[in-house]
Amino acid sequence: MMNLDRRFFIKSLGLLGGASFVQNVNANELELAETAFKFAALPYLQNLTEQHITICCVLSSPGIAWVDILKDDGTLSHKIYEVVDGIRNARAEVFKFKVPHQGADFKYRVGAKGPGGLEISSEVINTKLPIENKSTCDVLILNDIHEDRSSYSYLYNKTALNHKDLVIINGDSFHYIMKQSDVTDKMLDPIAKAFASQVPFVMVKGNHDNRGSFIRHLKNYYDLPNNKFYQAFTVGPVLWIILDGGEDKEDEHEALRGEYEFDNYRLEQRAWLTGGMQSKMRKKAKHIIVVNHFPFFHSDEYHGTVHNRTSFHDILEKYKVDAVIGGHSHEFGFYPPDANHNYHVIIGGGPEKDNRTMIEVAAIDQKLVVNLRRENGELVNALQKG
């Protein structure tokens, strides 16, 4: 179970409002609508809590969507809409449905109605949520896909983890984000088809995920605690701390056109992290793993790397985290504690074939294993604790 600590952060719904969607079209327009109206991104899972899982989808054009919750025999149990202040989200393309899971997996499909009343639906999907055993954790971490959309399914299926509670995408899924179709075609739809309709995932931003004219809309496509990309949660005995490393350049760099304040943003996260390390969730955790696209050590010395290090490293050392997992450099590496850091630094590779990696985290009570594997399954090295 991904348990969100309310003292670590306050959950913000961030849902969209709307009204019913009615549109009259003639026969030619209807034919065009039937050709064009589809799921731009099939259903994908976000933000699992003790009570709910968020099911998201994206339509190719405005409409209204809903989730059919199905009984074991496949017949309809009930429908769920996205509703805010008594108003269903409609005339929209992005939908986020908060679905009670009642502590068990369930069957669902997503339906939608678009121009001319045309209806579409997804296939029936069976969730695979980490809700049955709170003493274990099995998490897969991928990074630096850089728009090679086939890598998601390839690496997901190559991992030695037989079961995945969660998948973390650790930055640089994109080169640039210029429009909605970049988000759906290059990330959301490929991962929905690979795993995310059944297994939840967490999006960690990399520097390239901050580039392009559409970046200000990016968080609309995810269900983010407190509407922030940085967050903390537990899966079994592991506390996960997700940091948003920002850009690799100085805020004043000419390439950033005076549009960024990542130094202040990292300091905001430092204050949040300092407070969060006092939480009951941290004190109860048997293991702590930090995920940031930027490795603090064994990487470059550009401004982003250095400022991430000065913002977070001393706190993570003080509270003796087990590992900081990064990417960014495109050179995989495994670095045990040394004179510079008292935690493991594990860096994923990518994005080229034969340089892609999978980072597998498995924990049972006091035991923790973190494997760094090449895409062919070869074990590079492993952290073993307990």
C-alpha cells in the first residue's frame, strides 16, 4: 500500500469541473468525429492511497468519460464520474477518477461519449495493486527513455521482478514537450498499454521534462499529492522520497529565457524534506530510498547537479537513507558509501539500446535488495541489507 503521510504533505484533488456535453453534427461531421474520437491515452493508474486509486485517461477531443466498475462475472456494478462541487467533468479531454478500491483488486473499463453522441470504451482491465501485504515492496525504476516509447514495455517485461507494486519513471521521458500529443503519444499511452492500466506509476521529472511550450500543462495529466511533483509515500516497509531536481542549467542561463526559478524550488523542497524527516512515517520506515533524476555524486558538476547536492545531501546523510537513485548522465553506475556519501548512489543508464537499465527494489520487513541490471538481465551490482 502506498500510504501518504498527511503531515508530510496535504493532498490536493486538482480535479476539473464541467457540465454535460451535447453537440449536434451533420452526417459528414459525424463521420469525421467517428474517425477521430478515441482514447489519446488509454486508462492509467495514479496515486494509490489506503482508500482510493486514481484512474486517468485522455480523449482525443472533448467529451465526457466515466469508469464502469465491474463484478467478478463482468457485469456492471456501478459507474463513477469525476465530480467536483456536484458537477461532472465534461467537455474535457483529461479525466481523473477517484475510485475506492476497498482493499482489493477489481475489474474496470473506461467509457466515453464524444461528438454526435459517439461512445467508445476500453477493454476490461484487472488491477494489480499493492494492497494485500504491507510487509513487502517490489518496485521497478526506469529512467531516461527519451521518447523511445518501445523501451517501456521492453524493460518492464525484461525485469527479474515477477511482481511489481509500482513503477517509477525517473525523468527524461521526453526531449521537449510542445503539445498534448507529446505527453500522450510518447509516454502515457505507451505505458498504459505496457503496464499502467493495471499497476500504478509515479512520474519523476528530469531536466528535459521541463522544456517546451507545453510544460506548464504537464501536471494536469497526473494525480499529484499537493499538486507537486515531489512527494513521499510508503510501499510496504520502504519510505520513498521523490525529489524534483529541476533543470541542469543556472536559472539565469540564456537558454532558459528568464522563465525558471529552480533554485528557489529546490529550497522549497529542502524545507519540506527537513520537516518530513520528523514525521511518524519516516520514523516507522525500515528502509528509505530517495529518487531524483540528478545523481548528487559520480556525475557532472553542472549547476543543477551541484545545487541538488547542496540542497539535499546533508539531510539525507543525517537521516541515513539507504540509497539515492538517479539517472541523467546516461552512464549507469553503482557506488557504495564512501567518504563523500554514506548512502549508495545508483545511476540508471539509457537511452540507447544496450545501455538501458532496470533498477529493481525488493523488500521484506528488515531485508532490502536493490539490483541494478542491464537490459539483457545482467546484474551490475546489488545493495543487500538485512
